Amino acid sequence: MAEIDALPFAFAFKPGTMALVVIDMQRDFAEPGGFGASLGNDVSRITAIVPTVKKLIEGFRAARLPVIHTMECHRSDLSDLPPAKRNRGNPSIRIGDIGPMGRVLISGEPGTAILDELAPLPGEIVIEKPGKGAFHATSFGEDLKRLGVEQLVFAGVTTEVCVQTTMREANDRGYECLLAEDATESYFAEFKTAALAMIRAQGAIVGWTATTDQVLEGIA
Ligand code: TIU
């Protein structure tokens, strides 16, 4: 069986049952004037990983493995936005407010879009998710079952929020999860380091980590 050189030990790759999940590579998290910046974050850390995420996506497409994209966003009537989420953190612009890139984190708005360089291809699944995790209030779980997927490679932002939440949800649902460590980023370097360590601790309690090159070598 093919293997991906990973931590804390090799990840046994089962061809045909693996998908890439690219979490929330949206303008709202990566560009000035978006949601991430409204929370006081330096968004330049996020844009730095775009070439690596692109390489990973292209590797999965070349291997004819599914690429699934998620977007954190809400309905325009805010019916899927709990007040507790809208008010959290006292942001300078709240979810649903009008900012420089349209209404913040609202489906269909310019700022909510996935970055042009990482745009989904026609036919690729795009999950619009109101939560930090991708399973809550979405078709993600059913889509994975329909595709026959058992193993998930994760990329995207932010490592300790939407990526780790989705990875933990997937791990509890029986998926083997691997995080591409150079294709994910946090606004806080120390949180990324800690998230990677806690994912692979205790014998891969949540999952594995590997570099993008290690993943691509393993699935080639
Ligand atoms: N603020 C932060 O670190 N992340 C989010 O709000 N959403 C995602 O991680 N996508």
C-alpha cells in the first residue's frame, strides 16, 4: 500500500478513497477590509500560503482525486447566524454589515468569494458553511458518503479555528485526517504550531500532519 511520509507515523494512503478539503480560502480572511482584518488580524500571513495551497490542489486534480472547497458564510437574511456569533469579539465590522468588499461573510458577496488563484473548477463541490466546522448545517457529510471518501487531506485557514474544528468533526465520524502543514495558516504563529502538535500527539489522536511535497509524493 502507498504511504505518505507523515507525523507522528506514516499515513497509509488508500487510492480512490481520499479527498482534499480546502477550508475557507476566502477574500474575507485574506484581504484587508474583510472579516479577518475586522477582528484585528494581520492578513498577510494568510496570503503567504496561497502558492502552496494551489500546488496541493493541482496535485489532487492531476491524481484525479476530489477537491472540495468550503466557504464560511451566511444567508443574506442572517437566518443562519446566531446573535452570539454576530456579536462575538466586538469586530469593527460585524458579519452581515457592509464593508469594502460587500456584506461581510454573506453568500454571494465579493469578499466572501474564494481567492481567484484557488477558484473551484466546474464540478468541484463547494460547501457554504455557517459554522466553523464544515459538517454543521451542510451537506458535507452526505457528499463524502456519496463519493465513497474515507480519508481527508486538509488545507486552508485558519489552522486552529475552521481547519481544526472540521478535522475534529471528521475524526469523530471515522475519517482518517491529514493536515498539510505548509498549506494551512493561522493569524497567530504560536497557535498554528500548537494546533499541529495537538493534532498529531498521543499517536495521531486527531490525525496526521505532512508537508505538501510529502502528500504529493505519496499520492503520485
Ligand atoms: N477568526 C479565525 O481565526 N477564523 C475564522 O473566523 N474562520 C475560519 O477559520 N475560517
